Amino acid sequence: MTAKQKNSLIIAAIVAGLLSLPMAWLTVQNARLSIPGGFGGTFPSMLGSMSFNVTGFNGSVTFLIKAPIWFIVGVAIAANVLQLLRNSPSVEIPKLAEWITAIVGVIWTTIPILLALGSGRVTPALGWLLGVFCAATPLVCLWLERGAYTPLTPRSGAPHVDLPDSPQDSEPGA
């Protein structure tokens, strides 16, 4: 991946993170009102079941600590900004800070939401997908740069075939 492609991907991830904030992240279905000690079950049965949306502005995620979704998206956006700044000659960013922000963003956007999806009463919405894209992009960029996966160069020990550079190189007697 070239630097220009990487920067374009990171900018798209930042825009996706910002767009995810006002959008629905989850839709909670069949939510029931429970009033402890009151009304003998008459009031909740009049309301029936409800559905409501959780957005990036009104939702929060509890995973080790309780954090609002907008803060989690902010961490993911910060991880993307660190990726943009890493090639700047005027800024030196510790590698550990890049990895920590990228990992925290991915963990806090994926694991709690996947656990909520497992309850069967929650369906994901577009905001969550945009948030996951925003959070996963810096981690993918770090992983690709680390050299764990480079599709254009062979890995050591892998079979390698040298191909001619031009058709003239492959002609016999040339």
C-alpha cells in the first residue's frame, strides 16, 4: 500500500467516524418498561414493547469502564490522526502510543456491541459499521506496515520465480 493510498484510507476512516456519531448504532427491540413495586403490572402492559435506537451521541458502552460512544469514536479518530502524523518530520510519535490507541478503539467498538448482538434483542445499524471501519483502519495500517502481510513481495522461504521485465528479455538470442 502506497503512502497516498494509506492517507486516503485514513481520511475516509476519519470521515466515517464523524458520520457515525449522529447515526443509529443499534436498534433495541422489545424493550420492556419495568417499574419496581408499582402499578401491579397494568402500566407496563399498556405500553407494550418498545424499540429505540442507540446513537453515537446518546449511547454508552461498558467494557471494563463505562464510556460514551462519542468518546470511543474520538479515540478511534485519534488513532487515525496518529497514523497520518507518523510520516511528518516535525512530529515523533511513540510506536506504543500508535498501537495502544488503535487496539483500544477496535476493542471498545467491537466486543461490547458483539456481546449485545448476542442477546437477540439488538440489531446493528449503519453507524456501528462506520464506527468499526474508523476503529479498524489504523490497526490494519499498523499491521501492514509491520510487514506481516505484503502482497507484492514474497515472504522469505516462499518459492519465488523471477519474471522478465520486458518482452525483449524473454526472447532467445536477444
